[in-house]
Amino acid sequence: MKNLVLILALCAALSANNAPAASTHAEHQREFGAEWIPGQHPSPPLERPKSPATLSHEVYGFLPYWEYSGYLPARFDLLTRVAYFNITLNSSGNISNYYDWPATALISAAHAAGCAVDLCVAVFSSTTIASIVNSSANRAIACNNICEQMALGADGVNIDFELPNSADKSGFYAFLRELADSVHNRWPERWVSVCLPPVDWSGTFTSDSLLPHLDALFLMGYGYYWSGSSATGPLAPLDDPLCAYDIAYAMNYYCGGDPFKRSRFIVGLPLYGYNWPCSGTSRGSATTGSGTAKIYSTCIAESLDYTNHWDSNAPCPWYHYGSYRQTWWDNARSLDLKYRWTVDNGLMGIGFWALGYDDNDLAFWDGIQTVFAGDIPRDTIIDDVSVGFSYYGDMDFWHTAAVGYLGRMMWTYSTNATDPDDDTCYTIWTPNLPDRRFYELYAYIPSANAVASARYAVNHDFGADTVVVHQTDFSDEWVSLGTYSFEVGAGGSVYLGDGTGTAGQRIGFDAIWWSDRGQLPAPDTLVTLSSNGFRWQGPIQYRRIANGGFEGKTYWTNSITYLPDINGGWWRPNLPHDGDFTVSVFIPEEHSEATVTYQIRHSAGLSTVSIDQSTHSGWVELGTWRFLASDSNYLYVGDRTGLSGQNIAIDAAVWRFAPLTLTVADLPRLPSINAFPNPFNSFCTIEFISISEAVYIYDINGHIIATYDNISNNTRLVWDARDDLGRPLPAGIYFISTSGCYKKITLVR
């Protein structure tokens, strides 16, 4: 929360920083646009990446026409999309200036590196905006002209209609809906996005109205201080207690804590600063004249010559000189902090205003590489004193001890309860993970106050697993709870209560470690509604968004009786390798009443599976097929069912790697086998409940490699990872089978 005292203390400085007369984009067009030389295009870069880097999030950069005359990004592989800024429209919706579009050198170089190019359509006159959006005829002309220009090489379109009046809200939304329909009906895979102001001064923009129609929302997270500010300060404050408005405020305003909305937001960051004449050498000094924009490369050069400061509230650098001038800007360090904030908050990605201002600075590109191309540290440890650890219950029952991880642990006595709902005391570890990946979980078991059979409940992408750890068997060591897929941010948790079935034993609560296992040999591939692999087909006005579903939001539409489909959903996975994958779909409880036919494209052709959605809730398996690691794979469902008006739910899909060749379809859903630790590297303890047959251990090819025929009911077996001849087995996946049930275990070396 904002520090109210500080805000009130700074009200005099803040009150003058109301809505700017012009946006940053408009200011820069006036200031730098005169430098543009029509028809002067850059030469393609001498060295061009042959394949794009694997970026974890969208990295979106605006390239203004005045920079395009002498600049192309050196690292197209570190960009997912470039928006060419811009063409303009007149009040009738016709093109008034093309500004060298189509930018053929840009399109050629970007596409060669796997980077998309969007066309930005900018209108800064509120009168012109009103004339376009409030006339159905002018909207139609504008949509047709934009599509004609997109056909010249654009992979998407960005709409930058800035500072429209609140009276034009309904017309503005109608224009965006009609444009999205025009684009998606012609090119289902192409993007439509819109720029949103850092502060919605006129109350025009709501994500609830925009998200059903658009692929992304670009927050112009800069301009909080601008050329006309009455005091000096940061252009892009992140979560600044000295600012009434900042990026964190904007994100809460537009989408609150809704993870679905956040997954569609790109936060734009500044590659420029402002230099003001002012009255002093401190932040918040009164300005004595208009500020002047300084591009990133100029700020780097000047900061070497003047007195530099770091504002830890913004956070960002600034420098001053003379009597008096101040320049506030963002460098690689402050941008890095904002990158990591977007990752931590589950946003779609980051963007820049504007490419070219960086002059291909190495530190700038290295910062993107570090956070978004796989170099960010991904291991997370949550101790009993860390943020993310919570404990509940009667405080009289909780105890601490100076042992365990980092010299501290918590403990209580176990109870004879076995239902988590009956736990008296319990804890939850909730991580803030930097990326959706596979993590192996470890629980730290202290050497004292930990002897109970602890039941750790792991909540992950595909449900929950309970892993029993006999704490008395371990002393000051990490114990594996298994490997699971987790979403970015607080995408999962670990729960441990005091109910073990045996009362009076000390049960320890200490650290949990999420250890990155992202490069597993056979990862699942999840495609959600917020993934780049999902695409809606058909007029956007027939797509409905409702609460519920896999990510908290689900799509639905109504069924029709005739061919062809009007609406539908496409899921295109980016599979890591060739192999057999089991395809499952998530069917929410809401808006699922029709019998639909899913089409699955795989290596052998096209298969169809019909599912009555009204009889399912949660993950439903469609079948297993062989897929190639190519972009030809897809899952599709349409709205033609033969009945009219039934609700069809469209949500997430997952491709799960299925290497086992044994038939397991008839095995019970709740096996009576428990194995721990899992994965393991030397010994695995296997517990059995109500078994009546011999125990067999299979390798991944279905061969029996160990047999135990003297195991009795409700007992345990300690397996030493050897076969029947006593030979040590290699690392890999193995399967335990007995009495019609089975368990998968993983041996690591």
C-alpha cells in the first residue's frame, strides 16, 4: 500500500502532475519526427541470428519511423515482436500518412530471425478519434484500410489512439471489436493490440471490455513525469511510495490481482529520459521550464560526466549539473528490476518506447538476455521465516527450535487425524516462481523434533499429490518429494498439517526447495487460453469470457446446427521432440453442456473424439497419438454440434509425454502403492495397502526387471535400485505393479 503520510507530504508536487497535454508518443513525434528523411531505409544488419532465442515472455519494441532511417535492432532474437510506428488516419478513416510503410528492410530482417512485425496505427487528435469511432461508416473505412496495409507484410496491428474522451468510449470499443473481427476473420493467427495510458485520466479504458477482443494490452508504463511536469521525478516509477501513480498502481487499476487479465498485459518501459531546468539538486525540485527528451544512448554518455544518483524509491538513476538541471531516466539496472517485477507478477511481458534510442547498447540487450532468455536463477527456497511461509492454528501448540535449515525450525505434535480438513495446526509454503517450468521439490528434515510420518500435499499444475515422508529416517538433509510442473508466480504450494494418524509425535516444519528441472527429457506441453499457442476462430463478439476454468477464466460460445463452424478454438503445442503424447482437455464446470467433437492432428493424420462436456469436470483424456516436433500439430473444436444454443466450454489443453507401452487404461485411478522419496538415487521405500498378488517392477520398455512374491498386505519394501540378479540399474523411469494398480518412480544417479 502507498505510504499515505508521504503522499500527503508531496501533494503540492503531485497535484501539478495531472493529465499531460500530449502523450509521450505524440511529444516524441513532434520533437524527433522532423529528423525523418522519407525513403531513407537502413541496411540489414551484417550478422543476423539464424534462430530466435527461447524467450520466456513477450518482448515488444516500438520502432519509430524517424529511427528506422538509420537503425535496425542488433538482437532480433531477443524480441518477439516489433511495432513499426506508424501510419496515421484522417477523420474519415483513410490513410493520411504512410511514413515509409511497408518497412521492407525491417520486415525482412525481423522475419529472418523469427520476430513478428506489427503495424502501429496512431491518432493523437481527440477530434479525429471521435470522428472515426463514432461513425459506423468511418469505422468500416478505417478497418478496411488497416487490413489493406497489414497485407503488405504485418503480422499484427497495434492501435495507439491516445487520450480519447470518455464520451467516445462506446465508439472506441466498437471500433476495436470491428477491427479485431476484420483481422481475425482474414488472418486468425495475427495479433490485434492496443496502447493504454499510464493513468486512465478520462475513465475510458477497462480491460473487461477490451480483453474479449484483443490479443494483448500494451501499458505505456512511462510518462508519469513528462516535459510539462511542475517537479522533477522518475518517468516510470515501479512501486514508488513517493508517487500517487506508478506502474504497480496502473496494473492494479486495469486488472487487480486477476491472473488471466495480467497474462494479457505487456508493460512498456522507457528508453529515454527527460532533462528539466529546475530550482535545486534534489528529487521533486520545482521545474523552471519545459523538459527536453533525451534518448537512452545520450543519457548513458552524459551520466559519465555529471553527478549520478540512484533513487531507491522509483527505482532509477538520475543526474544533475549546472544551476540547475536534472535528468531522470532508466538504465540497464533499473530496467532489469522492472523485468523481474513483470515476471513475478505473471504479466505477458515487457516492451520499449522506443527502439533506436538504445543505439544497440550491449548492456541493454544483455539485460533482456539475462531475464527472458533463460539465464535467470530459477531455484527457490522458502524457509519457515521466509516470505511465502504461513502457519495456522492455535498458537499455543506451535514451538520453535534452533536447529534445521538456517538454524531454525517450527514443530508441533501430530494428531490421529488423517483428513486435512481435521488438521489442528498446518503450514503452507507458496513460492514466487520466475517461470512456468518443472521443479523437483525437496523438504528439509531437521535432526530434532521431526519423527512423524509427515503427509506433504503438493499442489501443482495438474492437481495435487500427497507424499508421505517418515521424518525419523532423516537428519538434517533434503528429501525429494518428486518432480512437478508449476505455473509462474504463486502457481502452486506445499501443504503440511499435523494429522498423521498417530497422535503425540513431534512433526517438523522447515524449508521447502523448488529446484529447477526445466530441461526434463520428456516435459508436458500445456497450452492455456493465455498461451501464444491458443487462438480463437471466428467473430470475437460470439466469444464469451466467464469466471472459472483452468486459469480462473474460461471461454464459451453457443452451439449451432449447420456447417461450417462459425467459432472455435485452436491449440497449437510447441512440442520438445517426437514421441507419443496423451492429449487431455480441461473442461470447466461452467458453460459446459454440449457434446462436441475434438479434432487432433498428429503424425498419422487427423483423429476425432466426441466428448459430452456436461458429464465431465476437470482434465479429460482424449487419447494417445504419435506427434512430431513441428508446427503442424493442433487440437481443434468448433461450435457445430447439430443442436442450437448449447454452451460449449473452451479452455486449456495439455500434451503429456507417454513413453509406457504397457496397457494401463484399466488400472484404478487411486492405486494402493506409495513410494518415497520419488525421485530417488539409492533406496526407495515402497508402501502397499490391501495387495493380494506379487509385486513387479518394470522398466520403461515394459520388461520385468525385479519381482517380489512374498510381500504381505499393508507393509513396505525397501528397493535398492537393483534387478533380480543384483545388478545396479541405470537412471530412468520405472513402474511398480501389483494387484491391478501401479506407481511410476524415477531413479536419478
